[in-house]
Amino acid sequence: MRILTGLQPSGKLHVGNYFGAMEPAVKLQEEGDAFYFIANYHAMTSVRNPDELREYTRELAVDFLACGLDTKKAVFFRQSDVPEVNELAWILSSVCPVSLLEKCHSYKDKVAKGISPNHGLFAYPVLMAADILLYDSNLVPVGKDQKQHLEVTRDLAGKINEAYGEGTLVMPEPIIRENSAVVPGLDGQKMSKSYNNTLPLFGVEKPSKKLVMKIPTDSTPVEDPKPTEDSLILPLFRLFADDAAYAQLVADHEKGGIGYGDFKKRLAEAYWDYFAPMRARREELMADPGFVDQVLAGGAEKAREAANVVLDRVRKAVGLA
Ligand code: TYM
């Protein structure tokens, strides 16, 4: 069983990336043949500075390794080290209706925000489908915001199989965990780099904790019970705390007599402590850049090998070979 996921190196990773994709990916590497990659072609749709793209790519590699990606179990590589993905993207483009891409929320949202709609942004889901289908992936752990892209991927795989024969491409399934499908940001919208509402995965202690202390709350007086619905503190705390600590925080909301400042302090501590082991591992990795280079070079070789098996099959099926 092949498991695959990718993350864009388009800025600092945040808690949403971790719980939506990285943590499930780290767990799943125990259960199959994992392929995890850094989607640097995709990041080109938003990062224009080459030094920045290189830096974010390297940082993402270090961060994912620090979070438990095990190079003995998973193949870890840069998307651009397997340029064959562009060939499959072209083949998929040839069966992809324009209307399918016009419906994609992430494209529509970006255009609505005033981002100029270049072709890369429009064709983004086709390249993502190629990422997945190029490795015969069965399972794709992602956050809910990628669900529609997975539907496009399945749609395109179906069209290829229909046109060129069943079994030309493997049909993948998304894995979207219910409890962290959409990690909320500090303003209650989905946590996202583009909304400026993120809690960094590896930030600097004081400013990161300060972000938590600034979470907006209502004006319930200290002595009164605090509402638990629509709370921004509770769903975030849930991610970092065990059942007992979470139950205690809910009980303290309901009891009254404790202010939001206290709850936020508990959240800030839980968040900071949760990532302590990963931070320590990250320090070690940063001191050993040769190791990261070696991992990515080895990953590129293995990924390319696997990609060529699939691409040869597809080339034959469509009449290119
Ligand atoms: P990206 O880089 O935006 O996000 C990486 C992963 O983090 C998840 N995520 C979240 N999950 C829960 N709550 C949130 N607030 C949250 N924010 C982000 C995303 O769902 C994603 O799983 N298109 C992809 C990258 C990609 C890819 C692929 C993924 C390219 N090719 C092939 C899987 C397979 C993206 O932009 O992810």
C-alpha cells in the first residue's frame, strides 16, 4: 500500500499543517510504503524570490524530519527532483475539462483575494493529481482544504482509465481525519498562511505565546461561567492536551470564577510543551546540513525510479511509447 502526501514550501509551517497532514503522515509511515515530498513547483505559484524558495524548501525538509518523518521508512524528496511529474501533468491536462478547474475553491478564493490568476494557479490541481498518480498512491493524508483537489485527481484518473484502459492509473483515496480536518486559526477562520492567523510550528517562544494571548474572547465577566461553544481556545487546546486536561478546561469554563487570560496561558503552555521534543530534534538537524542533503538526494533517486515505472506504463497506454 502506498501512502503519499506533499506540503508547499511557501512560508513557515503552522499547527494546521502539522495536525492536518504531518502527524497523520508520520503515523501512516508505519503502515505502508510512504512517499512524502516538498511541493516546490506548487510553491512557485506564490513564492517569486528564488532564495526564499530555496530557504523554505530546506526549512520544510528540516521541519518534517524533526516531526518524525523516518527516512528508513519513508521516501522523502523534492517535487522538482522528479521532473517527470510535468509529463504526467500534461497527459492529465489533455483529458481535463477546463470547467473542472474553474470550479476549484482554492483557485476561486485566490482570485477573489486579488491574486492574479496565472496559468500555474489554474492548473495547480492537475499538477497535484500528477503528484499523486505518478506514484500509484493508494492513500493521501491531507487536511479538508485539499478534499476537492483529491476529487479532481480521482476524476482525472477515471478519465484516463476510461480512455486508455482500466489499471492505467491507480485510484487514490484521501485520508482526512475528523478531529483535525480543519484546524482553526487565531481568528476562528481556517488556519492558513494566507489569512495571517497561524500559530507557527517552530516559532520563537515569546512572540508565539503572545499570539495565543491575543486570541479574541467575549466580554463574559471573570466570575461568570464562560461559553464553551464558539470558543477559539478549546478546539486548539484539544489538539495539545490529554483528555483529563481538556476535561478540566471545559469544567473551568462552565464553573466560572476563572478569566480567559488564565485559559489562554494554559493553551500557550500546552502548545509550547507539545512541540518541545520536535524542537530539540530540529536543533540537531540544523547542525547537520549534510544529513538533510543526503536524505533528499537518496529520496530523489528512489522516487524517480518509482515514477518511471508508472510513467512507462502510461506512455505505452496513451501511445507516446
Ligand atoms: P499546503 O502546503 O497548503 O498544506 C499542507 C497540508 O496541510 C494541510 N492544512 C491543514 N489541515 C488542517 N487544518 C488547517 N488549518 C490546515 N492548513 C493546511 C493541508 O490540507 C495539506 O494537507 N496542494 C497541497 C500540496 C500538495 C499535495 C500534493 C498534497 C501538492 N501536491 C499531492 C497531497 C498530495 C497544499 O497546498 O498543501
